Amino acid sequence: MLTADHAVAARYRELRQATRDGRPEAAEELLRNMSAEVRVRIVRMIDAAQLGHIGGDLSVTDILVTLFGAVLDVDPEHPRSPGRDRFVLSKGHCAAALYSTLAHCGYFADKELDTFMAPLSALNGHPNRRKVPGVETNTGPLGHGFPVAVGSALAARLTGGNWRTVVVLGDGEMQEGSNWEAAMTAGHHGLSSLTAVVDRNRLQQGARTEDTKTLEPLADKWTAFGWETRVVDGHDHTALLAAFGPSTDGRPVAVIADTIKGKGVSFMEDRVEWHHKVPDKQQVQAAIEELSR
């Protein structure tokens, strides 16, 4: 079992304190710096493994960093605390972004990221709750994580728990019918403790989402299913912090986060081939230089 990195956890607590103290500029700077570090680590992990989904990892980074760095009520040193908020990465193929974020928040040592996808590593290509602290449920097959998150929110209501449940979905994943069954159920029950975040980078494996199966008007669809819907720049930490606030009207919250696949690396941005393409050595160096500016 991976164990918490106490030194990194201390930096994480500094970020949480800046958020609680109402110092948005300090929190935004810390989040921006963490996102840059997480992205560099993602590139290095995928280079070492020669496997991964780099485009989606880079698009979802700011969402994950904002959630774990400043929003979710979680403790890296006590990841199974009963009252913790629950987080589900339904787009489980972007595990590298989740692992890098967890390591930067102190859930386990950074050196463990070097084992990403290696034989017998805890850091599989899809997250495993039995091996990685901070992972609530195993995900990977698209359309599975969201229904689990709805179950978590229902469990909180039935047991009197006060935890929030947050689930992050890919936009291509929204073509799965199970997700709309889950959305309908959450809306019907008024699960106000549930937040669904769509990483809306408009690309999926092999094509643009709208060329595969039309999603727009996506916000209107969520609203029609009984959700309080918010559209936000998915790379603006301050805007994300506001969008991740609790429900204002007793409905579950849907956050459509407009993002760019491959964010931060010019030759990857908005390019469908980088869904799971692995950069060569020159591209790795160029990517790290861009992300480190």
C-alpha cells in the first residue's frame, strides 16, 4: 500500500489554509504552480511508461488540482476517514493526471510515480481503490463511474452522512446511456450533495465529439434532467473554485468545464491524435520546456 508523503502534505495544507482564509490570489497562485508541476510529471510518467492518455490528462489537470487542492474535504494522511468527501474519476483512462495530483497533495511519495504502468505497480493504467489512497472506486469502462457516484450521494442521504460526492467525466463518455440514467436518477432524487464535472475538450478517441455523436446543447440537457448547470473555463482556477461551490437550489450540480485537449503543450493542443499517442524524446523535452515557463 502506498503511504502519505508528510512533507508534501504540509504544502497541501498551506494551500487549503489560503482558501479557507479567503486569500484567492494566494490560492490561485498555488493552484497554478501545482498544475504546472502536475503536467510536467504527467509527461515524464508517460515517457517512462511509453503508455498513457496524455491529451486528456493535460486537459483535466486544472480540474483535479482545484478539487483536491482547495475544494474536497479530504485528508491525504487519513484517506479513508469516514466523513471524507468522495471523488470518482469516471474517465479512468486519465489515471496519470489523478496519480500526479494525488502525489502532489501528499497521498504518497512522488517517486512512486516512476512506477506508472510498470509490472506489479500499484499505479495501473486505470485507478484501483485497493492499491491507491485517494481512489474511491475502480474506473476505466466508460459510463461506470458516474452511477457509482450517484450511489455514493444516495448513501450519504440514507445514512445521514454530510459528505459531498464529485465525479469527473469525459465529454465523449457522455455518449454512454448509463450516464443519462444516472443523471436522471440524481435529478429525480434531488441529490444536492452531488457534483458532476464534464471535461469538455470536444475530442475523443479518433474524432471530435460532435462528429461522433452530437452532444450540444449539452448544458440544456443537464438542466432538463434536473440539474443546476454551470459552464466555466476549465483552465481558470478562480472560476473553477466558484463553479465547484455547493448547490444553491437543492438540485445536483453539473459543471461543464470548457478545456483544451493537450493543454499547455502547443503541438498537442486540440489535436485528436494525442488522445493516447506517446511523445518521442524530442517532443518530451519540448513539452517540458513549454510547461516549465
